[in-house]
Amino acid sequence: MSLKARVLYDFHSENPGEISISENELVTLFSEEELEGWLEGENSKGEAGLFPASYVEIIRNHITSNNNNGISTPKLVVNPSHMSYTSPDSRGVVAVGSVGSAGGSFHTSQGSDDDWDDEWDENSPATDAPQGYGSTPPLYSATTSLPGRRGVAQQQHQAKSSATVGRNLNRFSTFVKSGGEAFLLGEASAFVKDGDRICVVMGKHGPEWQEDPYPFSCTIDDPTKQTKFKGMKSYMSYGLTPTHTNVQVNRRYKHFDWLYARLVERFPVISVPHLPEKQATGRFEEDFITKRRKGLIWWMNHMTSHPVLARCDVFQHFLTCGADEKAWKQGKRKAERDELVGANFFLTISTPAVPLDLQEVESKIEGFKTFTKRMDENIVVVNTTINEFARKQITGFKKEYQKVGQSFKLLAQSFELDQQVYSTGLNKAIAYTGESYEAIGDYFAEQPRQDLDPISDLLDLYRGHLANYPDIIHVQKGALTKVKDCPQQEGDLHDRCNIISCATLAEIQHFHRTRVRDFRSQMQHHLRQQISFFQKITAKLEDALQRYDEQ
């Protein structure tokens, strides 16, 4: 019997090998084995390909339980006894973990610190695989980071087992893997220092992260090409200068990639912006270098403006550790051994004194889910439209203006055959008009870089954020559902669910504030560039017009 799954969220395919799926659609799975957080199957249209595993729930006929909607959903009870497993992380490194009722542990093999710099070279297979927005991932690659928030490295942290509460691993897979369930059931345990506390305060529009009292920004210089091993390997080095230290540090893309993995693991309900894509070939071409730097600048601006991400130890280590290799490795090891991940992350959150109304929280979450779905759909429309318009400007508009310009120049050449002295000024003016139209054609071809490409870059960044939120929402909805399913433990569950809800709503509030800031700024930039563009065209035409007065 074929294995079926019900779709929880809409997913629109963008790359070869992927298929689109719609909410509540039934899809057929070829296998329930996940590949870097993706499943392979067939949708209701008969299209076969990959889709995110977290976007569906597997329907099993042999072990089921009824949810509140009367829909039969899978249920899997985890044995309290210890179990072990292995799985590759995002670099293909095998991670070995164990889960037990006594507390459990998780350890990831990071490889030798002495060879970490060489192991993660940009031209090694582990980092050449595409990642993030705008990339086309190859199928069935053990090291490929496929789109979406949670890769294997982030999905390895799971709940500890319990003898009293059944585990629905398929229904709330993200909820379990993020550590949300273990925290909700009181199984999280770690020492939290004062410096690790994350405060949620009640703002005018609801819960929000406490503002960073010492805000800062960070510039990224044009990268320089570096070599090592006597020129056998090349890489690009970026100079980063944070304003709170004014000391430049040099980082490679692989360092950004390592940092991103740590942040996603550390903050299960915070949307860590996606990095610009990786590229196996053409990494030293000027266009790619320029595009990547722009993407990293957007990424850094979002990082430094986030009240939580900007202050975390691993990000500060990334920004401030200089050329001292020993200090870098110590900070790296500390980050990789951080205990405040998964379920323990929620122990760091301090909430307002008055708990939230969970029904109101549920309503807000559903509203945000609807908003993100619509925003994602319209981002696709806008991106497609402006990219098509840019293509027309670069090719079609330029060509048409040049054709008009050439026709005017031909007219001027024909007029020159009359050999009348008094027509010389007119002939030159018409020829100049032709040259002006050719120049305007070049203006059109160059303009998208100034006003349309920045919008497209911003939309790509936000598509990455929107891809994060289904999993973040799933963690919060999993907590709400568990409270409803276990009324006998309502007091403690309610308190811990309140923590997850406060953090989720604070992150949503930050998303909206940042979105308003970014889109206001970018649209203002776009319109200023458009005004400047048409002023330049007007000036060119006025200059051509004056030539007819020079007789």
C-alpha cells in the first residue's frame, strides 16, 4: 500500500526536481526517508519530485489517533529506554546522539579543530552545494543544503522520552525536533547565566524582544582574493568592521555558513536570515562577487538589527575575534558545545508578568500564517514581473531605442547628400538626436542594476524569512495543541506554553517592524532612482533639442 501524507502548508516549487503542493492536498510518498529535510513523492496532479518534509504529515493506517478535527493522524509512542542513532549533518559529518528518560544527551562530531579551515574550503564538495535563495540544488546530494529553514543539522535535536505522555512525532515533527515538546513537558534542564537571559517585554502592540541598549552596525568591504597552499587554493576574504569595536576582521564565506548553522540550531523560534547562495563555479567572477557581497550586507543588516541575534555570544565571537587562531578555535568549540539549544533555549526566555490569553495568541498566529502565505505568493508575482521588466529594459528597450537612433542617423546621412551649406546644422542636429536615442537605450539597459535589482534582492531575502516561519509557527501550534490535549497538566503546561507563545509573537513583531523599515527604505530608493533616471533622459533630449537652435 502506498504511503500517503496530508499537506499542511502551500509550497511553490522553484527549482528542477521540486513539485508544488497545496494545503490539505493528499500526496503519495515514494519513501518516508527524509533527504536533508525533504521527501520525494507525487502530488495530486501526477507530478513527481521533492517537497519539504515539514510541510506534510504522514498518514499511517496502522497506528492512528484522532485530533480535535476528527482527522485521523499518526501517533508514535517513544519507548522511555535509551535509543541511539546516527545521521549526517549539513557537512556530511556523522552525528551520534542518544535520548533517554534520565535526561538524554546529544553530541555532534565537528572534526578536528586543526583542519577545520581546510575542511570547509569553498571549493570542497561540502560547501559548493547551493544553499539559500536563488539557487538550484542538485538532487540526492548528501551535502546539499536544500531550501527551507531546518536542515538535518537543525533537526537532530529532539525531545527526551517520557513514560506518561505519548509522542506524535509525525504530527508535530518540527515541534519535537526543535525541543518544543521536551520543554513543554518540563524535561529541559540547563544552567542559564544572567548574560544568557533573553527578555520579552509587553509593548504597545503585544510581546516584543527587549531592545538592545547598545545597538551597532557592521560594514562589509569589497572582498579580496586570497590564496594558500602556494596558490593551489583560492578564496575570497571579506573585511568586516563592526561599529562597536571599529576593528576589522576578515571572514570567508564558509565562516558565515558555519555561523548560520550555529544560529539556526541555537534559536528555534527566531528567523535567522538565509545567506546568499553558494556557487561551485564562477566564484571569482565580478558579477557573482558583487551579488554575494550585496546579499551579505543585507544579511548583516538583519543580524545587527535583531535584538537577540546581535547580542548572542557566537555572533559576537564571529564579529570580534581577530587573527588569533587559538582564540577563534576556542570560541568555535564553545559555540559547538552550547547547551542552550533545542529545549534548553526556552529556559533562557523571561516573559512579562501577566500571561497571554492563549485563544488570542492562536488567533494572532493564524492571522500571521495567512499574512505570510499571501506575502509569499505576491513576492513571487512581483519578482517575476520586475525580472521580466528588467529583461525587457536590458534587451528589448535598448534594442528599440537603438533602432530609432540608427534610423535618425540614416536620415541625417541622406540629408548630407544635398550638399547645401544651410542644411549642415540640421543634419548634425538630427545625427545627434540619433546618438541621443542610442545613449538612452544604454541608459535603459543599465538602469535595472540601480532600481530593480535591489528590490529583487530584498524580495529574495524575505522569501528566505517566509520559508522559516512554517516551522516556527509549527512549534507554537504544537505547544497550544499539547495544552489542549493534556488538561490534567494544564497549570505547568500553560506556563511553559506562554513562554513559547511570547517568544513567537515577539519574533513576529520584530519581523513586521523590520519589514516596514526595509520596504519603506527600498521603495524610496527605487523611486529616487526612477526620478533620477527619467531626469537623465530628459536632460539628454533637451540637449538634443538645443542642437536645432545652433544653425
